[in-house]
Amino acid sequence: LLVSKDLGKHLLEVEDLLQKHGLLEADISAQTERVQALNVAALKFSELEGYQPCDPQIICNRVNHVQTCLEELGELAGKRRKELEDSRQLWAFFQEVEEAEAWIREKEQILAAKTCGRDLSSVLTLTNKHKSMLGELGSRRALLHQTMKKGEQILAKKRFSPGGIQEKMREVRLRWKKLEEVTGLHQQRLQEALNFFQFSAETDDLVAWLQDTYRIVSSDDFGHDDYSTQALLRKHRAVVEEVEKHRAAVLALRKQLALLAPEHRQGVDVQIRVVEVEQLYGEVAEVAVLRQQWLQDALAVYRMFSEVHACEVWVDEKEQWLERMVVPEELDEVEVVQHRFESLDQEMNSVMGRILDVNQVVQQLVDGGHPSSEEVRSCQDHLNSRWNRVVELVERKKGQLSSVLKIQNYLLEC
């Protein structure tokens, strides 16, 4: 049993042989105690005095022979255990290699069947799964390193033919290297697909924002008075700021497109999409500028109307006063009226400045081709006409007042 050359043909068989060998070692251990007891008993016969049933030398030789055989048996048992353990280590190595190859084949099949997704959501899902696989790859790499180290230890002992071991190690290392290359290539394709779909999603979001903004900036609501137009102008200025902030994103589309993989950036649809976004942004920016100008013009019109109304209220008041006023004949009363005309001159200078401002605004609106130019011009003409009437009335009353003063001064001199 101990000189048998059967070291097993696979790991389970070696484990079975080791178990049997353990039983044999236990038996040898038990027999060792029995032999030692028998040897002690036998040596007592070699020490007898007087009658000796056997030659003491024969007894000693016999004891030594049995002891030597027992020691040889122990050495053989130890040698066979070492051989069986080495065999177990070898077959355990081959089993680990087979498990590694099976795992590699499984991952190769998975990677061969994997796509890169059809949209952003599917790519993100596949990317997360690939990250999990990379974690498995790292763990399996450490196990494979340990297995290769065991193979090198087996080769160092030189107990088995190195050809099969070295061949297995070379094969599994090559397959592992190929798996890592395929994994890296798939990760690169996933990243390229992720970049493309993120680019597409960001482009779609940008288009949606530009379309919404275009509807806002192309609105024909310019307010119905000074207050509402100012509110619209404030909102529009905020929109213009947002449009300006998105300029960088639109300009960056070309750079982002250039960073995509050739198979993605060379697509006609993608290039057309970028051009559409640039054109749409240009239209939004252009219409935004026009709307801001239209709102400012509308605000100017409403403020002009407000200013015209204020001036006309003043004109109405002074016109009625001048028409009702009768130039007095008494000197004291004439002086009072004269003082009132002096105050009126100051007010007229102030109102005249406001009317000049109105005329300037009207001229700007007309020159700018404002759609309400005719209405604005009519309002201007009406205000100027009423102003001229007030000026005429003032000059007439001043003339009458001057005549009365001359008469009064003549009478005083007389």
C-alpha cells in the first residue's frame, strides 16, 4: 500500500487516497505502540540469568529488525503522504485553472452578446452592470494570481512533468489577457455611447428650451400701459440674460461633437442637428433683440402719452383761465395780474421743456418706423396746436395788460 504509485487522476480521487492513507497511518501508529511493548517484553528475556530459553543476541537482533522495519514503514508512510499532498496540490491547481477558464468563457460570451444600448437610460444601465463586472474581474484577478503562484510552486518542486503545467498556465494567462482587452474595449464603446447619448440628450434639452424661449420672445403682447409694459420689459431682460448664458452651450456643441467617436460624430443626423440648434439660437437671439426694442418703443409711446396727457391737463387749465380772465383797469389789480403772468412764464418754460422732450421722442419713434407712428404724430400735432393756442392767448392777454399799464401810467403823469 505504501509503495503504490497511484497518486490519483483528479482531485476527488486524491482526496479519497489521502483519507485512506490517514487510516493506514492511524493503523501504523497503533501497531507502533504494540511493537514497542513487545520489544520491551522481548528484551527482558535477553537479560535473564541462569536458564535462557533463547540466545540473547538472537532476541536483540530480532528486536532491532522489527524496530528497523517499523521505522522504514513510518518513512514510507511519510513519503507517500508527501506525494499524495503534492498530487492534491497539483490537481487543486488544475481545478482552479479549469474554474478560471470556465469563468473567462462565461464572461467572453456575455461580452460578445452585449450591445451598447439604444438610448441614455439603457446605456446607463449597461454601464452600471459593466462596473459590477469590473469588480468581479478584480476579485477574479487576485484569485488567478494566487493560482499562478501555486503553479510556480509546483514547478519549483520538480515532482511532476512541467510541460502540462506550463502549458495550462500559458493558456489561461493568454485568455485572461484577451478577456481584459475585450473588457476594456467594451468599456470604451460604452463610454463612447454614453457620451453620444448624453450629447443628444443635452442637445434635445437645448432645442426644447430654445423653442420655448422663441415662443416667449416672439409674443405680440407689448402691454397696455406704462406699468404693464415695464413689467414685460423686466421679464424680457431676464430672458435675454438667459439667452446670453446659453450662448456658451451652443458654441460648445461643435467642440463636444468633435470629441465623440467617429461612428457617432460623422452621422449626418447629428451634424444636421447641431446646425439646426445654431440656427435656432440665432433666430431666438435676433427676435429677442427686436422684442426688446419693440417693448422699449411701446414704453416710450405710453410714457409719451402720459406726458402728453399731463401737458394737456395743464394746457386745459391755463386755457380756461386765460379765456375767462378779464384785464382789470385798476392799477393795483393790474399789478396782481402782472405777477401772476410772471409765475405763468416760469410754468410755461417748464412745460415747454416737457413738450420739446415729447417732440423728440415722437421724432425718434417716427424715424424708427414705429407701427403707431401716425397715432403718435397726430397726438404730437394736437398737443403742439393747443400749446400754440395757449401761447397766443398769453401774448394777447399780455398785450392787453401792457395797454392798460400804458394808459394808467399816462393818467398818473397827467
